[in-house]
Amino acid sequence: MAHPERIVIVGAGHASAQLCESLRKGGFEGSITLVGEEKWLPYQRPPLSKAYLLGDFERERLFVKPQAFYDEARIDLRLGLRAEAIDRAERRLHLSDGTDLPYDALALLTGARVRPLDCAGAGLGGVHYVRGIDDIDALMPAVAVARRAVVIGGGYIGLEAAAVLRKRGLAVTVLHRSPRLLSRVASAPTAQFIEDLHREEGVDIRLGTTIRAIEGAGRVERIEIERLDVDPVAANIREEMPVDLVVAGVGVVPNQSLAIEAGLPTEDGIAVDATCRTADPAIFAAGDVAWHPHGRWGDIRLESVQNALDQAKTCAAAMLGEAAPYAAVPWFWSDQYDVKLQSAGLPQGYDRAVWRPGEKPRAGSCWLYAQGRLACVEAMNDPRAYMTGKRWIEADLTPDPKAIADPGTPLKAVAVG
């Protein structure tokens, strides 16, 4: 594909802001149009379920870049509009206001949306989701008057929300279908660490439990839950629980309908190559929506700020004819109470987990090995372990597991190979 003169970006998140910046820094002088379905400038989502919900983070600090950046970079912002269809033959994007945008290169940075609850009563007042600014702005006044909250979902988002609700003084119950927390995104030892943390803070955690119905006269007053234990004596036990606030965090779904309707290949996300290009050479995808190949972890879709930023840089380079295959080591973080969890690599396919105690309370790290090779490090209040492990994974170095397990052996003295 010849170098583009007109670039259109769909989506207004971390990846979009980074793509705009990378294109201009890369010398692109053509037109850039950014289409966002929300009314807001591209903003950070991680603080929403943490400091913003707690009231410790002003809205203006959420925005990735100020308005002045887009003005100076000559970005044509089309906010509050939905991209409705792609005409690949004519290279035009149809918008919800009836207008069309011609493009030479199109970037689908559409992210993901919350997975809605499918139980009876899911539409009652008092049922909230955690995804965007408007969601949290609606949730905050409800938190101020609520007394008993149920969080549905024991992933990072649900647990971060649970931590904030406890800090705000609510009685909190977490329901999670799986037999352990963080079942998709963390190792078993780290999940146990986080479970113990929440129980210490007074959270009632119900594992192997699902919600059957939300009930109330116009708004939530109680819920009916059901145990899913494999024990036939315990299974199918139902219970009613009085609540006045429900927060759902049961995962997200990639926003790939535009690509599907345009005939582009999709999996669990829009399929792209190692340079973020789809099957159509003029269309790219990056961030939470992209199903991409990774030399170490195979075909994956990652929901993280790091991935969004790094793939946006790769996407910009590809548009400008300078792309190198994307191969960054994934990293994530989560803040819950006084604990910062940082991880590098992916906790998938590991066959050995080594726990390294921390130097202070509520600290430690879990080192995951796959076939004798370091695959992931998860560190709680231990930035040194995180940074060291991340550096080793990037260099494909593996530390001695026995030395890792011994807190008396400094990390800098651990042999690697």
C-alpha cells in the first residue's frame, strides 16, 4: 500500500491517542480524523475502578491528552458519533450522523464493551457496570447512599471495585463462578494472596457461586444466588440476600462488529498480523480489540494499557512503511487496598509456581515456569521483583527456582541462564 494521505481512527482510548502522537512524530503530514462514540476525549480506563471511583482522581486527569494536543496536532475530532459501516471497495467509513469519511488507511481501535448480566432483573435500578466515565459517574452517587453491595465477578475489575466499596464503608459480597478468584488472569498462589487480602478487609467472598435473579420494586432490593459446587450435597443450594447495590464485572466482549460486517476475519477479536494489519491492507486494528500473533504466547488478545500503547506505535509504523513485528512482553497492574499487584508475562501454561516471600507484610511474588523457562512474575508490593522478573523475561533468562524461593538470597545474586 502506498503511503496514506488520509487516516481515519475509530475509537477513543489509549491506543487512539498514542496512534495520533506516533503518526505526527513519525512525520505524517496528512489528515487524521478520530471518531469516538463517547463524548469524551480519549481517556484512561484503569483509574475508573480505583482512584476515580474512590473520589481521589479528578476527571481532567483521566484524559490521555488535553484538547490542546489535538488542536496542535491537527486532529479532526468527531466525538459522540458511531461508526456504522465500512465500504472497503470505496474506502469510506459511514457515520451515525449520515456523513462519510474517505480514508487511505483505517485503524479500528474500538476496544471492548462490558459483558451484560443475563439474569432476571438485570435492568433494575441499582445495577451498575464499570467500563466508562459515564458508568462511574452514575455509580458514585449510588455508592454514597448504599449500605450492602454485591460485586458479581472476581476478576481485576470486580475486585478493584470491591476494594473501593469497602473503603467507602459498605458491606461487600463478591460472587465468582469459578472455584478461585482471578481464574483467567493470575496464578493460583497469587489468587489466594488476593483472596486472603479481601477477606482480611471484611469482604464476603463466595466462590463457585452465581446469581440467579435480581429482585426489587423498580430497583434492586435483594438477589437470589446459587452455589455451583461439584459436591452434589452442596450444589444447587440457593439463598436470598438483601442488597441495595449491584456492581457487575463479568468480563468484556471485543467491539468487532464493524470488522465482521465488513467481511474481515475475526476470532476473539479482529485478526491482525504482527504489524497490526488486517486481511485488508488498508485496515489496521490494535489494542483490546486485536487478535494478534505473539512469538512466545501464540495468538492472543490482550486487555491492557501496555498492549494498547505498544500496538498503536506498531500500527503507526506500519502505516508509514516502517513496521517491525510486535513482540512486547505483556505487563499489567492492579491496585487493591494498600497492595499494588504488578505482573509481567502471562500466567498461562505454567507447570511450576514458586512463591518468594516479601520483605514486609502484604508483600511477595510468584514466579511461574513453563517447561523450565520463566514465563511470568506476579509481584505484590514488591517492585524490585517485578522489574527484575520483567527484565529477565524480556531477555529470555530463567532464574534458579530454589534461589527464588529463598528470601535470604538477594535477587541480584540469583543465577540466571
